[in-house]
Amino acid sequence: QVQLVESGGGLAQAGGSLRLSCAASRSIFSMGWYRQAPGKQRELVAFITNGGSTNYRDSVKGRFTISRDNAKNTVYLQMNSLKPEDTAVYCCNGWEVVNGVKYDYWGQGTQVTVSS
């Protein structure tokens, strides 16, 4: 089992910046962020593997940067040029495959609100 503890988030104005952090209780292969806005489905924002490979959803490319400190088992999401449509609950996610079985772990979620 892996515990994920998030920090950061809050309120920002459009064009502003916020930074999210997520610390895992141990090393896991992939860490990233999902978000869910009211009335919408949860969507992947970005993820990064322990080797440094990254993936972003198109709408955040060039604005968000995901990074990882493997020594601290922590992933960061730097969010710049925020837009009102970025408003959502952001959840940290980690996953790994053990003996052919994929395990997903989730943080408690943190609210990000961007005002226009």
C-alpha cells in the first residue's frame, strides 16, 4: 500500500500560478495528477515515471510542468498561465505493476480555483 499526501492548490487569478506537491510513502513507478471539475469526468492532467518520462493532456501543454524528486518520492505540478477552465479538484495518482497486477493509489484531492 502507498499513501499519497498532497499539498498546494487554492485560489488564483487567471494568468496566475499555483504549485501542487504530492509525497508518496515509498517509491512507485508513475506519479501524476488527475482533475475533476463539477459535472465533468475525471481527466488525466500529467504524469511522470521514475525514469523521467512525462505525458501531458493537450490543454495544459506549455503551461503546466510536472517534475519529480525520486529521493523524496515527491511529484510537483507547476501550473502557470492558469485559466478558469483549470478549476477542478486535483488528485494525485500513483501506479505500479507488481507480479503482473496494476495497483492504483490516490491522494485525497486538493481544490484549485481560478477566477477570471
